[in-house]
Amino acid sequence: MKILIIDDHPLIQEALKHVLAVLDPTLELVQAQDASDAHAALSREPDTDLILLDLALPGCDGFELLADLRREWPGMPVLVLSATHDRATVAHALDLGWSCRGACTCPRNRRRRSARYVPGP
């Protein structure tokens, strides 16, 4: 499985790489720091299976990027990663085509077990 991680924070990128490698060492991870990197990565790696998207990116609105991703790669699942989980943010992401079964707001010690299950659309 190939996953594109779109996040501008190096520590978050490294943490996600570490956690995902522990969960499944066979994962192929591709990284992007902004919208331009994300588009380039998807052009190079059209067989990407999943996108992990941070909504707070430099130089672009994360919601605009989400809309672009849904329009340009409509079959590609997008998992939104955000520290913001208020109703307005979630509703706006859903309006833009984010498929969601729920937000992870569980305590830190339960997140690793929760990360093993990513529900489908």
C-alpha cells in the first residue's frame, strides 16, 4: 500500500512515518510539504492508495487542496489529519467530499489501537 503524507511539519512527517512503519513495515510512504509537492507527488505516483492530509499548510487553504484532490483524483481516499475538529471544520470537509466515519478524539494511549482501523467510505 502506498500512502501520500501531506504535512508541512517535519516532526509530524517523521512521527507518521514511524507509527505507520510500526503498524505495517510493508507500507510505501511518499511525502509532500505543500499543495505543489502533493500535486507533483501524485503525478509521479498515480498508484497511491491513500492520502493523509493536514488542513493547515503554508501557501494554500487545506480545504482548497482537499477540493482539488477530490476533483483531480476522485477515487483516491483522503484521511484528514487536523488538530481542529469543531463541527464547522468537519462539516466543511464533508461538503468538499471527505468521506468520514468519525473523528479520532480518543486519549493518546488509545490512538495506536485506533490507528489500526481506518474505515472505508
